[in-house]
Amino acid sequence: MTYSAFDYTVVAGAAAIAGLVNAIAGGGTLVSFPAMVAIGVPTKAANVTNTVALCPGYFGGAAAQRRDLATQRHRARRLAIVSAIGGLAGSILLIITPEDAFRASVPFLILIACGLLASQETVRRWLRRHHPNGDVQVGRDTGPSVALSGTVCLSAVYGGFFGAGLGIMLLAVLGLFLDDSLIRLNALKTTLSFVINVAAALFFALSGQVEWPLVPVMAVASLLGGAAGGRVARHMKPQVLRVIVVLFGVAVAIRFWVGT
């Protein structure tokens, strides 16, 4: 496709907002994905391109929390393997899904993401009660159970297929199966999110459905938005932004239903 200067401005702005939203409250995909659809990118190509373009942001998050991951490398390596498998499976599932079928599923996927985003504080309160913040050395670096590995893999399939709300889903899953500090669980969640998105992005890069002209613009914009979000986060309540993103996501889902 050929894009105008206005199209690039729209996706750059949406990617910057997505980076900012992800840094403060999460759910940035609910902004960047519909922006690409709005300028005429087919829904599947928009989802694929969004995953590839926003992938660098996950690396920054994982690198920032590497200290809290250092004492759980055994666990992280095993879960990273099933995460990569799940992320790849989800990306393959997306590519083989017909465009019309994926477009019909988008409103439901967006509402799932909105539900996860809306429940974020509830999940975190539960985690704080059962996994209070402690020293990063708290918790044994034991290998993951079959149940945990299987559930993480299923979450990764969702992440490779759509991805919005993946971090909240993973945090809830890890908190359900692992008795560890919230700090360490969050570091593990961020790393697994990075692995899932890289696995999906690598496959998408070979799929022929990435709108490559949009990728560098969105990647740079999302990184700048994330950097700005890190500063704004000190002064803005995440709950307020979360409500705005959820309401926006519901409106987008309704628009998809009306337009289908």
C-alpha cells in the first residue's frame, strides 16, 4: 500500500500514545491497532505490523528488570521455551485464519483485552496479598510445573494471535502457580512477554503481511512515547488512563461490530 503524510502522522501519533500508555497503565495496542485499521490497513496486516513495530519496547522493559530476573534464570529459561512455542503457534494461527474470520473476532478480542485491563488493579491487589513485595532473593528458583508451563503456553498462543492484555494475563497466571515476590513475578512476566512477541514478530516478518513502511515510524514513535510515559507516570494516576483506554477500546469494538 501507498501511504500519505497524513497516514504516517496518524500511525506515528498512535504509536507514541501506545508507548506512553504501556509505560503508565498498559493497553497501548488498543490505540495503535485501530489507528492502522483506520488508515486502510487490513485487520490482520494491522495486527501483524503492530506486533513487529512495538516489539522493541518489550526489550527495554525486560532489560530494565534484568536484576530481578537474575535469581530465577532456571525458571525463566524453561518458561521462555514454552512461551516461544506458544507465541509462534499463535502467530501461525493468525496467518492461517481468513481475513473475514479474524475481523469478525476482533471485537471479542478487544473486549477480552479491555476486561483484562479493567481487572488489572484487582489482579495486582490479589497478588500483593498473596505475594508481597520482598527482597529480590526471596523465593526458590525451582523449575516450573507442568500445569504452569501449559498455562503459560496457552497465554502465549493468545499473545501471538492478538496480544493486547497479555502482560496482565501472564502476571495472573504466574501469581496463581508461583509463591514468590511480586517484584520477581513482574520481572518474569516482562521477560516472557518479550519472548512471546519476538517469536511472533520473527514469524510475521517472513509472512509477507507486514506493512514495512509503517514499522520504523511506529517503532521510533513508540520508544519516544515510552520514554515520555516513564516521566509522566510520576504525575498521572494510571487508573485514570486505564479507564480512558478501556472506554476507547469498547468504542472501537462497537465500531467494528457496526462496520462488519
